[in-house]
Amino acid sequence: MLTERVEELRQLRGRVQAGPSEKATRTQHAKGKLTARERIALLLDEDSFHEVEPLRRHRASGFGLEQRKPHTDGVVTGWGTVHGRTVFVYAHDFRIFGGALGEAHAEKIHKVMDLAIAAGAPLVSLNDGAGARIQEGVTALAGYGGIFTRNTRASGVIPQISVMLGPCAGGAAYSPALTDFVFMVRETSQMFITGPDVVRAVTGEQVSQDGLGGADVHAELSGVCHFAYDNEQTCLEEVRYLLSLLPQNNRETPPAQSTGDPADRRCAELLDLVPEDGNRAYDMRAVLEAVVDEGEYLEVHERWATNVIVALARLDGQVVGLVANQPLSLAGVLDINASEKAARFVQMCDAFNIPLVTLLDVPGFLPGVDQEHGGIIRHGAKLLYAYCNATVPRVQVILRKAYGGAYIVMDSRSVGTDLSYAWPANEIAVMGAEGAAGVIFRRRIAEAEDPEAMRQKLVKEYKAELMHPYYAAERGLVDDVIDPADTRRVLIRSLRMLRTKHAALPARKHGNPPQ
């Protein structure tokens, strides 16, 4: 009878849900890691997960594989909701073949990726796998190729988030690198192309897995990791928060959310937060907290390239992308890493219809042989390219210094920002007055009876002539000089006006950005 078949199905599903064995689950928990299904339950809204191909098994033979054909083949795939919106997910199950990828395993991932692209919904991968399944040979490698192709096709179409919850080595690491955001958990997740044993054999260097590719390494040194957390629960909760700030796809805008923070709220504290003296440091994060809704923002790449801040926040309930120099770190200069960090963030915001607000206090590009030999020209050009190519609403605010090429690159009027505002203490110039006077008046200073007194006199003259706060406004290079306390109100009004902005790029297959 059909009822018997249904009961048989119910029992089978129960076994699939339980996983390979209680021992395997205990081993996973002993490592401080959750199972694939426990992770999905934390990520998605309660009882919203719909699994795809839970009964799939591999067809491989040899090396004992024909004796082991567990259901799911080591990956759980499907969709559910996060804050009521559809999200697709796949999660490696380390209890089955160590989460290693074989042909059937890869086809399940291909399936859910294709569904995510077709449905126009975000894709989250929960990574905890041992790489390619060696017993299946080249078919496993071909499976990775299919994942990489889909990552690339989905880029800029749907948000892609990689959550690293275990090891990720070799070619498997390239999929997270192709996605928009990478999350890692300290001590349990690692990413590297060649492991410590290979490094030791080839170079003689001794290094642990965490020392080579742990969360802190990638969050602080390589820039591969955007967010690092101490445990899986906090990590997955932050993934949910990030998803609440992103649109479903590139045809939609991010979800608005009323915060109750008045749009016309004055930020009087800004008058004391930012010193008028351009040589005194301050924390740009305090400026962001004063301006955005309820002082809440999500900083991306918080510990890498700390001389520039990139973050998602809300203004009047609408999601915005923030790019700001950080005077507390290298005086807020742009260098190779900061340029790359900001460029990728600008491109992400532009891809997903997130308006950009750029806050400037930049003394220039970092000088030095290492920077020049490292390619600061082409790396700095990445940020320039990203801004010039962006069609979302863009507003620039100049707090203090805005010198030289760094001023141009940080979304100036000349590269297409829609509106530019400046605080009354702004200094927009080719370079600082001290350096400019030293170049322009070199001979007069050298020939003076008192060179230092003459230098100070000429510096003062240069500032009065070319660096007073209204020089750029008089020439239409900024739209207005504003009271710092009105920054929030001015930004909100400007972005409201720009909400219906439409800008088209020239017809082309794609650009050729600097690499």
C-alpha cells in the first residue's frame, strides 16, 4: 500500500537527516564545529529550509567507493529564507568523505547555483571540505571548474557569500575568492593553495595551518577574508545581518528599513570630533557613527588596509556604501592595499545598486620605493576606474585635507560624483602648503636673509591665495560648503533626490580594468 511506501520514505529521510553516524557527529562537535544541518538552521529562518537532492548518491567505483554510497554525497543543498527573503545555500558535510568534492557532490552544487541565478536570489556557501575527492580523479577537478564558471556568471548578478567553517585547500579556495564576501571562524577555518607540508618541503619554512591561512592571517595580512569571528554562531548571525543590507539581485535595490532616527537630526558633536589642525589625528569611525542611522554600520575588511574604511549603513532607512579615509592609520593616505580594498567595495556597491558616500581627509598617496615598485600606479588606478565606472548615486564630503591625485581618485567632481560638499576647514590643493611653497618659492627662500621666516611668510601667502576653504566652491569644484552639524541632513536630502538617477555606460562587452 502507498501508506507503507510513505512510511518507508519517512524513515529514509530520518536517516538522511541524522547523518552517517552518532560517532561522526560527536567527532565534528569535538572539533568545536557544528554539522552542516545545524549551520543551515542557524543561517535560515526557522523551518524555512527546502532541501534539494537529499537522496543523491555517487556513482563512482574503485578504491572502496562502491562500498560507501551515503545519501547527500557529503553536501546539503537547497533554499530557505533570511528575514523572509529567499536565500540559496549549500553546506559541506565533513562527516561524509570529509566533505570532499566528487562528481555527484559537484552536480548538486551546480544545481543550486543555477537555481539561485535563475531565481535572482543570494547564494551562501558553508564551506567545510577536504578539497577534491582523490578517488574520483579528474572528474572531481571538472566539478570545481563548473563551480568557478557559475561563480563568475553570478558575479554582479546575485550576492555570493562564502562562509569558511573548516579547511579549504588547493583549487577549492578559488571559489570563495570569486565571491563577494568571505567570512571565517578563528581556529577552525583555514584557506591556502599549498598546505604547510608542501611549503616546508619546497621552501623549508615551518608554519602551522593557522599561521599559513587562518582567519586572522586573511583578515589582517592577505585581505582574502572580509569578516573574522570567534565562533560559528556569531559568524552566521553576522551573515544574516549582511544579507539584510543587500538586494536580492542586481535588478533590485536593498531593502529599506525604518530606524526611527530623524532625517533632519543635527550632528553637533562633529564640530568637536574633527580637529581643524590637519596634522592632528582623529577616529573617522566616530564621524560615521554620528552621521548614520542609530550609529550602526557594518565595516567590511575592518582589519586589513586600515587607512581606509569601507562599510554598509543606513541613512533615512536606505542602505548606503561608505568609503572614508582613516586619519588614525597612516594619516589616512592611500596605498596599494587601501586602493584595492576601496575599489572592490565601490564595484560591489555599484553592482548591487547601493549609493556611495565618500568622506575625504586624505593627504595623498603613500610615497616610497616599496609602493612604487609594488605597482601603486596600477593599484591606485583600480580605485579610479571603479569610481569612474560607477552609475549609482554618488556624494562626496571633504572634511579637511584633499590633496593631489588622491583627491581626484576619491570620487571628485571631475571623475563623476553627483554632488560634492566640503566642511569650512577644507583644504583642496595639489599638495600641502608647506610642500607647495617649497617648490614654487624655492629660490626666494634660499636667497632670503632669514630663509625660515621667508618660508613661513610664503606658506601663509599660498594658503591665503589657493587653499582657503571657499576656493574650490568659487570655481564650482564643490557644490556647497556646509556646517558639519548638517552633514547627515544634507546627505539624506541629496540621496533622496538622486534615488531616481539613471546613468548608462557605453555599449561594450566589458571594460579592461587595471590589474
